[in-house]
Amino acid sequence: MSDMKEIFQAVLEGDRETTVTLVQAAVDSGVVANDILQNGLIAAMLEVGHQFEEGEYYVPEMLISARAMQGALDILKPLLVKAGVEPIGKVIIGTVKGDLHDIGKNLVAMMLEGAGFKIQDLGIDVAPETFVEAIRNDPNVDIVGLSALLTTTMPSMDATIKAIDEAGLRGKVKIMVGGAPVTSNYSQRIKADGYAPDAGQAVTLAKSLLGEKSVHQ
């Protein structure tokens, strides 16, 4: 397990180059890709989220750790697919129409991917109908994540949820929202299923929504 401890530590420190080198060495020596994912990467990103909640890490530290994890995932993804390892859930994520900010959304997407979710990132300035089309085109989507960083674009969240509802797809997915101006009260007002104030809590929320979804299916 020393390999896993070293990978864990490299991700925690945000050392992408060392993470990639260690993961490749572990793969070359015959370590199962899913073991590396679970015991190295996911474990490290859970600890990153914990450190963030404790005030030990800030957004820059989370970002560099997530980028280190992403470098490792580039190596592991083809192996995980080949081994038939299923993601724990599928998330469609995007910054809503009118908003061009993506750092927070990207960080949430990376943290979710590090936790074992498959991500479809629709990017920035995403119209409600684009979210609707993406849900329609993917029968496996579990969660939709909406991000807004401007008070002026928060109504686009409401418009997107209404569009998903009007398309008859609301019962198919759970919707989570976040972003600097977004609050729990606003989330409830627009009938989202959950609100996360930061990327670490977004992972916790997504897992809980996934559990709720499976209970109601």
C-alpha cells in the first residue's frame, strides 16, 4: 500500500508531475486501476475536501490538487473503461446562460470526477434548452449541476429548472445549484434539490442526491 500512500500524498500536495509518475509506475507494476482510483485518488480528494472545510485549504490548494488528480485520471480512464468499472453516477454540469465564469464550476466538476462520477461539462453561458437537450440525449444522467457567479444570472437557474420541468424531465434528474451569490433559501425558492456552498460539499451533496434518486426509482 506504500504506492497508494505516495499517490495520496502527491495529490494532497497538488504535485501533478509526481502524481502522474507514481500512477503510471503503479499501473506498470500491475496495480489494478480501480484500486489506484479508490485508495489513492478518491481518498486524497476526500481529504482535500475535509481540509477545505477545516479552513486548512483554500480554493487555490483545492484547484492544484484537483489538477494533479486529473492528470492521474487521464491515465486511469481507459483502463477503468476496459475493466468495466462503472462510475457511481452521471452529472451534467454547466454555468447558466449569461454567465461566463467557470473556475468554480470547473473545480466542482473535477472534485466530482475525483469522487467517481462521470461528468459531462456543458461549459459556460449554457441556455436552458441546452441543458434540456443534454438530459434528453443521455438516459443515464442522474444529476444536473447549475453554476452562477453573478447575481444578475441567478434567474437563469430558475429558468433552466422550469425548462427541465416543462420538458417533462424533472422526475428523471436531481438538480443541484451553487455559486458565490447563491444561497440555500434561493435554492429552495427555485425548487432545486440541493445547494452546495463549495466544491467539497458539492461532492457530499451529489452522493446524497444519488442515494435519494435510487430510493425513489
